[in-house]
Amino acid sequence: MEKQNLLYMNTTVLAFLGDSVYETYVRRHVIEKGQVNADLLHRAAVRFVRADAQAYALKSMMDELSEEEQGLVKRARNKKISTKPKNADPVIYKWATAFEALIGFLYLSQDHDRMEECVARAIELIEGRKGQGNVRKEGEGDSVEDDRTL
């Protein structure tokens, strides 16, 4: 697909694809760590695919994204959600969806090197994450008083 057309594609569609692409990379990552028990593999993968982890990674990477990528992320993040997220704060959910849309966009635009850079960086950030701090930056107008669940 042509990159210009992808920039205007429905971000929910991009996130749909990005979710599966990212999960595949995460599964490979946890398998490469040497774990062979399927239940433990699943538990290890959940750490990386949770909405709060994806939101944390994307927020941490924003300054590393190109203008084009930032524009796509903002468009995806600002898209109205029609369903209530089951296990995440709606704002965190929007950031996670924006991360998945970015991965889907890079995948469809066949920019696999950049996509793998973003996935690797997200995994690195999530692995290095110590506390359960707030993933929102000040001044965004969508802060929550207490984000201890992140």
C-alpha cells in the first residue's frame, strides 16, 4: 500500500493489525528468553502487551518519532472510542491503541526496519520499567489523580 494512503487509513484498522504484529514480536521475544512452559510464556508476554505498558512505551518514545509518525499517533489517540475499555483507563487505552496503530502503519507501509526499531525500543522500555508510575505527561489535559495501576 502507498504510504500517503496509509496516513489517512482508519486508525482502528491500523491498530487491529498492529496489535497482532506487536504480539508476534513479543511472543518471539519471550520465547527467545528460554522459557518453554506455555502458561509462563503467556504471563511473560502479558507484561508487554498490556495497555498500560504500551502507553508507557509510546509516551517515552514520542520524541524519537518522526513528524509523520507523531501525526499518526495523535490522530489515533484522539479518535473517539465507541466501546468502554475492559481493563484500562480510557486515556491509557487510547495511547495503547495509538501505539498499535503506529505498528500497523509501519507494517503496511513495509517499513520493517523502522517497525522493528519501534518494537525493540518498546520492549526495551517496558523491560527497564521499574515502578508503576504515571504514563501521562503534565500539561496534556488528561491526567488522572492517581495512576498506581500503571
